[in-house]
Amino acid sequence: RLEGLKGYRLIRELGRGGMSSVYLAEDNKTEKEVAIKVLDMDTIEDDRMIERFIREYSMLSSINNIHVAGILDQTFTDKYAYIIMERFQGGDLTSRIRKGIEAKDALNYLAQIADGLADVHREGIVHRDLKPGNIMFRLDDTLAILDFGLAQIEDDDMDLTKHGEVYGTPSYVSPEQARGKRVDLRSDIYSTGIIFYQMLTRKKPYRADNPMAMFYKHVHAEVPQFPVEYEQYQPLLEKMLAKSADERFQNADELAKALKDYD
């Protein structure tokens, strides 16, 4: 039981991250399964984490796209903050990468990610933590982007990231993100390129012993080369993983348009 959470029956914990936990629950009225993201405010020392949690709901509730996780409700008690969202039963992209993904499926997943990102970006939202673990599948094989806890709003004067701080998962951050600079939607395009490479090769393009070394590679290392069987996708990869944001696809719509050449 969790204090103040009414209308839902907790079933089990699904996962635990740095600032929150996610539980599987059942809606008492509809008897449908939902996922509940829980923030224990007693454990939070940085008030910005609470603010990010609140903003995550407000940002996602403005988006109606099948490829962005559906948010159902948000509620608070003195001790906990809750976000109730749709339940994904098809697992995450990480597990599919481990099993191996065919090129046609990788392109399909990439197109779905681009479609979701396009609506996210139209709302002025930059995800900043795109990675396979934040891409979930429904039973009908449609995917959705979730976990906007590190997202920022472009041109927002109330930036929750201090200058020089690096947020995001080291293997997927953009070069400008690795430098601790303020990022825009083109940073998400770079992260998507890393995911695309990983979908086809089952490995991350850069390896390092620590986060700082990984950040250095994102900034300075050459764009990875696909194996020969995927060389037709190299121009697409290079356009996503360009070190300069000005040389990448400038938005997710451009990426989606480019993908039509590979149908």
C-alpha cells in the first residue's frame, strides 16, 4: 500500500530508477492494468527533481500521439507524488535489441520514434534521455516514448539544469549535451541515431570505461560505420549522428521524410 493512492490496487513493482519507482496496478473502476510512477518526496534532496516530476505530467498531457506514452492522471500526498500512465505489455526496445532486430523492423521502429518525437518537438519539448529502455511496446507492436523526467522546454526561462551539468544516459547523449550546454530538439535526433545503430548491430557505437571518456567520444570520435550488410543506411546514420547539430536532421519531420526513401 502507498499512502493516499486511492482507486487502484497495487500488484507488483515493475522497476526502480534514480528518482522514482514504477508499479503495476489495477484501476478499481475499469479493472484495467495501469503503470504508476511514484516519487518518494522524503528521499529527494534536490527540489528540482520534484519540479521535473510535476512538469513531466503537464508536458505529456498536452500530447496526443500513439507513439508517446499515454498519461492518465497525477496526484499528490504529503509523502508521495504519483503519475498514472498506460501499461505496456510488450516489453522495451532493449530486450528486442538483445534478441536481434531485422532491418525492416528497425526502420519501422525508427519511423514510429520519429513520428512520436515530431509531436513532442512541436510542443517545444526536448526529451534529453532517449534510449532503448525508454521506448516501450504494446501487444500490437506499436511503440511509445516514455520517461520525460529529464525533459526540458525550449526557450523556457525556468531551466532546471544548471550550466555545465550533464543530464542523460552517457551512451546516448549528444555532443552538445556531453559538453554540458543547453540543448535543443536536434539533440534527440542524435540520441535516436545511436538507438538506430544499436538496433541493427546489437551494440552501442562507442565504448568507454567511465562517463567522462564516453562524453569525449561523443564529441570527438568518428561517426561509426555500419557493417557492409547495412551500408545503404550509412548516409541516414551520418545525418543523425553529425557532431554539429546544424548538420543533422533539423527536426523529426525531416527524419521521417528521409525514411520514406527506404520503404
